[in-house]
Amino acid sequence: MKHRSEHDLVVLGSGIAGQTTATTAAEAGLDVLLVEKQPSLGGSSAMSGGWFAFSGTPEQAEGGVEDSEDLFRHDLLEGGGHLNDPALVDAYLAHQHAAHRFLKDHGVRFREVAISSGMSAARGHNSEIKDVLATLHAAFAAAGGSTLTDTAARRLLTDDGGRVVGVLAEGPDGPVELYGRRGVVLATGGFSRGTEMLKVFAPEQLAAIPYGGRGNTGDGLRMAWRLGAGMADMSFVAATYGSHPETGEEFHELLTAYYMGAIVVNTAGRRFVDESIDYKSLGRAVLGQPDGLGVQVFDSRVRAQSHRGIPLKDMDALEELGHLHEADTLEEVARLAGVAPGELVATVERYNAAVAGTAADEQGRTGLCNGVGELTPIDAPPYYAYPAKALMTTTYCGVTVTPDARVTTVDGEPIGGLYAVGEVVGGFHGATYITGTSLGKGAVFGHMLGAALAGTEPQHGNSSEQEEVAA
């Protein structure tokens, strides 16, 4: 027996993109159904570090950060190798302040503003992401929104004209047909857990530590593909560098000490990359090293920059987990971390000479992060070593969309009734990813789309007018 229900809007996926879309639309008066494949809400967003990228915010002003929309645009395009869609970048910039206000109006507090991967200014706004998602979902429920968990979308439903009018899904009690008068929103994430899709698009990334939401197997992408959706950025899938080989799912263990002054060496004790580049590119470089391992080496100056509870910076928690090695000499910390002691000492000597300006840096490094920040020598004991691998957190590629989030075919024509936001979308990031632009684009495009759909007259397909009627 197949059940069916009809709503104004069906949103697939409950990460930041889907949740923001659903909450915005429900608060604007639409009957919204939020559908989640997993038993619990949040997807990969709930496993993230909670960073949003915004420019021109009050938080930046309070911290004395000099930033601008033009600089943000420059960083996005430079980071993306100018292979991203400028129209999507411009849409993000045009709507970022509305999304920032939406989050703040819902009680979100940004507890730190920092510079990170791909940024030329501190524009990473850190949140307690699980609280953010819970708060938005509570607001969604209060506005009358409905939620289904343990319900996996299988196939998009179309009317005689090819317009998407709903989705066939598999729920706890069997198949369900879920119809959306104003369409269906794909917020289904990427395929960081999709072994078969990784084999097709990025087989070398199978060597990375699997991570991300367990439901992220590429379902939404495949459903849209079946309808002729275009694809973008599929060749740029890369894991993120900086996670201990024993990283678990319960704690976001990702350290970027290299943006604070650390160097990264292989087990032979040699540097092999400019540590200031974005951490997706670092991930590619580390996968090519013996055992796929890169050891972050630093001294007490960097260790003092630890910030408990702040992802990417929390060395205290790593020490408590037993993942951070400490010793009074470089030789001893090398032995603890499984690195060649003599070569590490020589590498640090060469690095310190480059910092002092008496030699050229062997990897061409000129700054701490994206060329910004003054380098410091590694010479203040005790010394620390953090062995880390690349973590397959996110894929950042997927369906092609218009700037207003309509999914398009391979020929660039919008597919009626089908929208996409978040990680399932391709074309925004281009060749790489800048910290905070994943949660950022989920919130920005989700808020924009939810508001737009609420202001759009319904376009009826051949969906049922019945609620929960047995087929």
C-alpha cells in the first residue's frame, strides 16, 4: 500500500541548506515537509566545524577586521581557479547579509571571527552548529512545518510536461509519494560516503578517511541526473587535510596549526608543500605521501594559540585524546610521531633560516594562511607533532543551477519544479573550497530560495489534492 501527501513544498535533506530553506518558507506561511534519510536530523552540517563565511558584518567591525565584498569575491574566484560560476558567486555576495540577519534573528551567536583556508581577511564566523540546526528546526516546527525522518528519496516524480511535482520515497512503513505544489528542493548533500560515486569521479580520494553524514551517498545528485541535470566541478573532489588517523565521528577533529605557524612534514621528516595553501589542496598533496600521512610540527608559540571548543584550533582536546605529541626536543617529538629525527631537525633549520630571511623557503611559503600573516621560527620548546591525514568530509560538486537555485539540464534549461541548495550544487566553489563557504552557501541560498518560493504563485502539476490517502 503506497501512501501519499501533498504540501506546498517538499525539502529533501535537513542540513543547514535544507533546514534554512524549510524554516524560511514555513515562517513565510507555506506548508513545508522536511524529509531526512537518516534517523536524526542535521546531515554533514551537524558534523562540521560550524564556520560561516560572511563579509561586512558587525562581528568583523567589532574585531577591527578590514574586509570587503570585493575582497571576498576576489578570494572566491582566486580560490576557485576562476572556474566557478561568477553568477553564483555574485548571488552569494548579494544575499549574504540577509542570511546573516536571518541567523542572528534566530538567536545564532558567532563566538569567534577568524581567518582560515583561502581567506585574505578574517571572515570565518564560528557557531555552535548543532545548536544552530536545533534552533532553526524548532522555529520550523513552531511555524507549522512537518518532518519525516528515516525516509529516503528514491525518484523524482514529474507531470506530463516534465515538471517535478514530488518525490517517491521509502519510509519506515513502506513507499510514500510526497507532492510539492511549488516544487521539490534537493538539499541532499554530496557523496563523501558514496563509495561507488567516488570510484567514478575521484577514485584516488578513496584513500582518505571517510567522513560526512552517513546518508551522503549522492542520492539527490543521481535523481536529478536521471532527469538530465547538468553537472559541475566533478573533477575537483578532494579531502580536507588535518585529521588524526583515528578520527571518530563524535568529535570534529580537524587541526589547522599550519595556518598558525606549523610546518607539515612526511615520515621522512621533509616538507613537501606550501602549508599556507587551502586545505583541500593540502589534502591532495598529503594523499601522495607515504601512508597518506602529513605530520604538523610546531612549538610552544603555536601551541599557545589553542582555543578550546573552537574547531580547527582546539589543541587541548587533541592532547586529551592522546593524539598530540609533546617533547622538549625536535628529535624526541619526531620519534614519538614516527618521523625521521635527523631529517626533521635539518628541515626545521632550513625553515627557520628562510623565516629569518637568510635563505629561500624550499616550498615558496610566504605567509601563514593564503599568503597572509607573518611567519615565525620553530625554536621555542616544547615541541609538538600532530600526525594527520586527509578527511573526506565533503565533495563540493553536483548539479548545475541558476543563481536563484533552479536546477538546469545539460543544455542550461531549468527543470520545472526542481531546486537545489547546499553541497549537492556544483559550480559555486570551482577548483577548491574556502572555509565557511559551505555552511555559508547553504544558509545564503537556502534563505533566498525559501523566501522566493513563498512569494511565488503555485504552479500546479498533476499531484493529488488528498492528504495521506492510500493509493
